[in-house]
Amino acid sequence: MRTVLSISLPGKIASELDACAKSTGRNKSDIVKESISQYLWETKYKAVRKSLGAKAKKAGLVTDEDIFRAVS
């Protein structure tokens, strides 16, 4: 199922989006879809990271490098 979303952008952002679309050969809709998808992923990631933060500290996992070592 697809949903159509109409948004109003400030002039500067609209100009930057136009320039990005032209320079990359992509359409504006695809750029906006990718941007929203990335934003949603980052929001979920931050929520998970926040909810697991205390447990990770207790386990000695403080930095990203600590976590990488633990899962590698």
C-alpha cells in the first residue's frame, strides 16, 4: 500500500533538494523517501541504545568499540 504525502519545505531546503536531485540524477521523491527511512532507523537505533545503556554499562560495554569486540 502506498500513501501520498504532501509537504511544504522552506525555500533553502527546497533549493538544496533540487540541487541534490540534479547532481545525483535521482528524483526528489526517492531522496525524501531515503531520508525518512534513514531518520526512522536512527530513531529506533537511539531508542534501543538508550534502553540497553544501563545493562551494557553493567556488563562493561561503554564504547562502540567495546560492543564491537563483544559481538565480533
